[in-house]
Amino acid sequence: MTVLAAGSAQAQELAGTLKKIKETNTITIGYRDASV
């Protein structure tokens, strides 16, 4: 069961942040000034 669940998760199209990371090959990390 676990193998089937993992296989179908990879078959889904990427959207949002994951799609942007794949297209640009870049991960942007930031922080809020108020959180420091």
C-alpha cells in the first residue's frame, strides 16, 4: 500500500511553490523582520 501511495503522489502535476522551484531550479529562503 505504501509503495502505491508514493507512486501516485509523484504522478501528480506540481503547482504553486513546487512548480516554481522545478522551473527555476532555485529555492528562495526568507524571513520576516518581526520574527527575529
